[in-house]
Amino acid sequence: MSASICVPCGREFSSLSAFDAHQRWDYTQPPGRQVSCYDPAALRDRDGEPRFKVNRFGRWAHAAAKPPAAFNSRKESAREPRTRTR
Ligand SMILES: [Zn+2]
């Protein structure tokens, strides 16, 4: 996995998808002003959980990234079971 560093804001990201998620492109703006950076700490998931957190390398990473299967049992036990309404 390679890190991505954002030139406009200087933040480091652990993955390209995390990097992409903090940028918004507006192609109606002139070149050089088309990209704007969101503060990863302010981005939330649909359920209100923080979408990104800084990992131990000081890079922004997906907070809810699916862990490898070997870590599932440990991670899942700490979370509340989700109830389906349908
Ligand atoms: Zn940025």
C-alpha cells in the first residue's frame, strides 16, 4: 500500500480512496481552482461516525475499513449488533 500526499493541503493519506474522498473537483472553475480539500476529521459516514482517522503512521485512513478476516472476531465483539428493520 502506498501513501498519497495531497499537494494543496499537505495531508498524507494511507490509500488512494481516502485521498480521493477528501477532495472535491469542480470543473466549472478555472484550472488551478478546481480542487478543494475537505478536512478529513469533519467527514462523517451516513451513521454519523467519523469517516477517517489518523493511523499510527500519521496518515489519514478509512476509520471503518474492513479489517482482514483474521481480525474480524476481535473487532466485531466490541461493536453493537445491528438490527434490521426489514
Ligand atoms: Zn488535500
